Amino acid sequence: MIRLLIIEDEADIRNLLTRMLKLEGFEVAQEATAQQGLARVRTFEPHVVLSDVRLPDGYGVELVAEIKKISPETEVILLTAFGNIEDGVRAIKNGAFDYITKGDDNNRIIPLIHKAADKALLQFRVRELEAQAGQRHSFADIVGQSAALKQAITLAQRVAATEATVLLTGETGTGKEVFAQAIHYESPRRGKPFVAINCSALGRDLLESELFGHKAGAFTGATRDKKGLFEEASGGTLFLDEIGEMDLELQAKLLRVLETGTFIKVGETKETKVNVRVIAATNRDLAAASQSGTFRADLYYRLSVFRIELPPLRQRPEDIPLLAQHFVEQIALRMRQHPPQMHPDFVEQLMRMEWKGNVRELRNAIERAVILAPHGQLTPDLLALPGSNTQLLADWSLAQMERAHIVRVLQHTHGNKTRAAQLLGIGLTTLYRKIEEYGIALVGERKK
């Protein structure tokens, strides 16, 4: 329920406004003075404050700034018996949502409060999600209730408190780095760095330099000494993603670090000692790779002291709606908009899809759907190409997505281009240009 605070010294006006706004469905509190109002802001946390300008112990225009200091997300509407431009300008500069005159603007109050409340609700939600996002990674932040996921979390929680090397296995996109971060932040090393690198993203020489560092002059372009990631992660955790792609010679150097805690930088002659916990991850079968000679068997045994297999999304379908809602809220937060609602058919379509790319693919599909969502609702057509029930938006070009969205809106308006341009938020001339550019033709369209 939307919380609304009225600050007005005249009891008759205050009570009248309270009755009127309660009938509109608001939760209403009231105070007679500026100081009482400020105290109530701290305890009531109103979405909207409706305040008189002239108060016995204060000036409403200045009160706006004080309210904003306590609760920046709260929107303030000022009411005055005698409005003037100077006060109005100052009120807006201080952060007021609007400044209106009593009596003349009575018909504006309710719509204005609703508009202010919409903005405040979004700002309160953003604050809440930002607070959540600011928390360190933990197992409590891993989304899902399936038995397969809970089993993986239980194993990770048990190993987190130890110094054991961990090998996370599973298909691409199953959340291996999320688990690695949770293990680190719930370990005794939580106050030290968590450093991650994708071993498949760099060539052998560059990866060696990145991991172990080098001395100036070790090779062309090495103009100064460089610390490697093992040193950067000293006291903390180094996450080696896609470890199965590492060169065999470099695997030998990694094995030495794991066994002795020492290594030699590129171009150096003396050893460097480090205290680093290693968490590795792969989507390859390292046991088979070690048998075929493409991965060192001794390194495999050393890495797999504690192995955790992360389940693919198809083995935990009950987690899909939870993950989808989580991603919708995350993406809406980043876009500074209200999270769109997921239509039941949208959720059903999510449950039917294969998700070969697992959680990462699901997140990408949700992001595209949120960007394209008309009228704040996620519908099944946002997940597939016309005529296809399985192809994801990840396969679309931006032009294809824009064309399809324009077609959908034109169909919704029965070809009314003026209305379609309004819904799309573009000019009518721009819409005509895009219709011509994309070769869009609708049967039985109305010309407008």
C-alpha cells in the first residue's frame, strides 16, 4: 500500500485530505508541524509527502530539502494558499515533485499523488535492489530450490570453510563463477581478493605472464615488472575458469604452485612464494582428457581434491520461474524502470524451452524480452521468432527484433500508424521511414 504523509497545521484541511486520500486506498498519516512531520518521515517512510508551505515552525519550501536528506526516495508535493513563481522555483530546486495552489488545483491532487507515488515506488524498489546487489556474494544469493541445486550448494558450503582446492564442473552457463565467488566470500579468506581469469581467452605466453607475472625485458614489450594474478590474489582466491583449455607446459607450472606455493616469473631466476587458494572450473571431462593425454593426470588429481558438479537447467526446471523473476528485477533495476509482469504463458514457454546455454542463456533471453516488452508485460512472442516455438531472441539481429516489434504494435493498433508511433515512442515520420526500410505491409491496415 502507498504510504502518504500530510503535514498541515489547519486541522479541518488535514482531516478532510486524510478522509479523501484514505478513500483512494492510501495509507495516510498526518502531522501538524514541520518538526513533527520530519520525525514521522523517519518512522513512517512515506512514499509521498503532501505539505503546506506555511507551517507554524517552518517553511515548506525549505522542508522539502530536509525531507530529502532523510528519505531521498520520498516525493514531496507542496500546497500553498498563495502561490508565487519564486517559491515554486525554489521548491523544485530543493527536490519537490510539484508545487500547487489550494482550491484552484483540487482536481489535480489525486492524479498528481498517483504520479508521484509511481516514481517513489520505483525509487524505493531501486534502493532495495541496490542494497541487495551491494551485499557480498553468498550461497543465500544463489537462486533456486531444486534438490539438484541444493545438493551442490551443500557441498560448496562444506568445502568453503576449508583450504581445499575445488574443481567446479558442469555445462557452460551453469553458474560456476557464481559458486566460486560464494565459496570465497563464505571462507576465512573473504577479506582478501577474489581474482578470476578465463584460461581459454589468452594464448599460452600471455596467459603465463598474466598468471605469474614477468620481469622487465623478459620479452618484447615487457618494459616494466608486472605482478601476476597469483600475487594479486595473495591471501585470497584465484578462480581459473575453463582450466581444461590450458596449455600442457603451463599446466606443469600450475601444478608446482599448487604443490609448493612457489613459482618463477617470466624472465626471473628466483622463486616467488604465495598463499593462494585455487578454485578451477571446466565444462570438459578432465578425467577423459587426462587419459587421452590432453590434460595432465597429476594436475587433474590435484585439482579434483573436492569436485562439485553443477546441474544443468534442464535438470532443475522448477528453478526457471524463480530465476526468470530474479533476472527481470535485476535488469529492470539497471534500466531504471518498473519490473514488467510475466504473463503465465510466458512462464510456460520458458519451461518448455531447452536452454542448452543454461542459466546464462536464460538471462540473455529475459534481458531481450524486458527490452522489447510492450505495456510492461512479458509475453511468449518475445521469446521466439514468428513461426518458431523454440528459437531464442539470441539468434536475432537488432534489426530483426525492431522490425518484429513494429509489426506487433501495428497489428495491435490494426494498422493505425499514428497510434502505433505513440506506443513506440517515435515520431510518425520515423515510423513511416522504418516501415519502408523494413518492407512492412499489413493486410487490411487502416490508413491514418
